[in-house]
Amino acid sequence: MLSTEKLSEGLKNKYADFIKSFEDAYGCAPEYVVRVPGRVNLIGEHIDYCGYAVHPMAIEQDIILGLRTTDDGKLQLQNTNKKRYPDFSTDKLNNIEISTETINWWSYFLCGLKGVYEDMNVENPKGMQVLVSGCIPPSAGLSSSSALVVGSAIIATVSNGIETERSSLASLCARAERFIGTQGGGMDQAIELLAQEGQAKLIEFNPLVANDVKLPQGSVFVIANSLQEKNKAASNEFNSRVVECRLAAKILGKKLLKDEAWKEVKKLRDVEKQSGKSLEDLIKILDSCLPKEVYSREDVLSELGITDQYLRDDILTSNTQELQTFKLKQRARHVLSESNRVYRFREVCHNSKGEQGLMELGELMSASHKSCRYDYECSAEGLDTLTELAIKNGALGSRLTGAGWGGCTVSLVPESKVDGFLTELKASYYKDKQNADLESAIFVSKPSAGATVWQLS
């Protein structure tokens, strides 16, 4: 259950500056303070929306939201970083509209509100005054946008007196973020709500289950920002990959399943379950089932025996209607092999100890990056450079984390080498990056707790 705790005196001191900022903005103290962590995905990229398990951990970097409810039915939303995030207000909480064409920072906040109001049948929702602050680097692959969706959904439940389970709210938030046009899978929202301090999680879907995973002693994960920003909602690369995976699943389903069963297939995980084949078996038959390096739109129509209108109406998303070419084998190979690596990662964490275990985890992470780079094509020059420098300077493994096309890497570094690793990476990658805040660009983070709600007395 998502419960509310009293804000202790120690936490009041910690958040004193934020509370003062709220008072300056609205003339009174907040009734509630909400913390939502960012996350780093240790392994398992771009596979949650294909139905497969992922392996994230919440990080200490977070967003903080202050809330005071009102009776006027209006939303007043401010950010402490006014230069980057302008104020927003609306009196249309009963009929929230979210554009997928023009995306602003408050669009994510509205997603969480709209999700709660619609799923939980909230009529005439309470008005609210909200202030947002945070230290999760934006567009860095650390889930700052999903953290804002989760934070706003929590605020919607708290302000309207709604009790809910954390897992239910995580699923709701995953659906709600799609209002903005991103067809994500639910990893970010799940870890941000279900994380426990000191533990990574293996998160499985349908149903949503979060399993604790204790990371091996001596393992330290260093997060480094490439400083190449990529907003997945503002570009079409992410949704194109979702559609390519869906098409790969459909064609594999048609070749492996009986009769018209393929028409109900939506994810690669559906094919695995219904065909009875293992991940290894599916990987082996990809070359024969999906022989082309690139499929044209006409190839897809021919393989499935469908019309272009069926493709538009039943398979493509609203923002992928005009795609003409698809790399199906490569995308499927990444998803299936990455799922294998996720479960192998958990096995190593549970069963292997010492240096050998750390080396195995590192090898899995580096293999993951190679797959993301070449089969999924979601890396970027800065990410590739960072992973190469990481290995050169003592990391046992390194990979992009998050959607990719910019953002951050995560590297596994032996505890004894962390200080030297940080020094070398700062001197090599960041030496020419003017105005880079090195404290937020490269850092070590321990597994953090999930979202918390505090009430001020």
C-alpha cells in the first residue's frame, strides 16, 4: 500500500530550502512532500515492452514535489528551475488534454493526473498548488520523465484521498505515460514505486512482480552522462523500435503458431510462450524465419497476408504510420538475447562470489551494449566512447542505460578502483565538455528506496 508518513524533524531540515521555496511560490507551506527516485537499468534494455523481465535499481538522484490542495479545481504548477521549466496552470482538470505534437515538461505531469482521474473515476478533482524540484539529469536515460509521471499520479491520489497499492499504481503510470505518445513497457514506473533501499530488482510483467536481487560484494556502479540529450517522446526512434518488435513477433507467430493465432500476438514474449520454444531455440531460427536484413512495407504485407489498411489500423502506432522499412531480425535478436542476459545476471548475483562473479556480470553488461549498438541501433557516439574509455580505465563491463540515442552509461567498477576510475574518466571524456557539472555528470549511486510521501504536521 502507498502510505503517508509524518515528515520527521531531520527530514524537515533536509528539505528546508525546498519548503521555503514552496512558501515563496504560494505564500504557505506544503501539506505534503513527495520524493520519487530516478533509476538506472543495470541490464535488460528495450525488452520490457516486449514482455520480458528487466533488472533496474532506483538511484539516489530524485525529484521532489510539494503539494497543497485547494477547493478551486485548478492546477498551479511551478518548478524551482524557472529558466528551463516555465510555470503552468489549468482549470480543466475534469477534461485534461495532452498534445503528442508539442511536448512540454508539464505534459508528463498531466499524464499522471489524467491516468488517475480516468482509471479511478475521479469526478471534480481537488485543485492543487504544486512545486517541483529535482536532481535527475533530464533526457539522460535515468527516467526523469517517468519520475514526474509517478510523482503527479501520487499527488492525484493523495489530494483526492484515494488508497492504492504500489504495484497497481505502477501499472497505471505505465499506461498513463502513453498519453504523451511513448509506447513504453513499465520498467521505470515499477522500480520508482517498488524499489527497496539496498536492493536491485528483477521486474517481471503480466503480472507485475518485483524480485529482490542482492548485488555482489565489491560491486560499484558508476553512472556517466554522455551529455548528448535525447527525448524519446520528442523523436520517433523509440516508437519505431516498438513497432519493429511487434512486426517481428507477428511474422514469427504466423510461421510458428497454428491457424490465426498470430493475429493475437503483440509481443515477442507471446511467441515464446505460445510456441513452447526456448529463447535459445528462437534465436537459432531467426535467420530462417526472418531471413531479410531489411523488410520493406510490401514485404511485411506479403509475409502476413494483410492489407496496408490492416497494417495501419492494427499494428502501427499513430506516429509510425508512414514507416517504409523495418529491421526485424536484428531487433528480435537483441530482445531475445538480452532477455537471456537478464536472467543470467540474476543467477550470477545469487550464485557467484568474488572476482569471478564480478567479471561475469561485466561481460554480460558489455555484451548488452554491443547488442544495443549493432542490433538495436540505439547507441550514440558519446555512449560508445564512454563505454570504451570505461573498459580502458578499469571497468569490468559498461553499457548504455535507458532508451539510448544519448543519455548515460552504467559501468561496473571494482570497489578498489572507483576513485581512479572517476579521475581518469573526468580527465578523458569530460575535459573538452565546457560548463559540464562533473558532480552530476558522473557519479556513484547506491540502490535507493522507492517513492515516499510525507505529510507535514
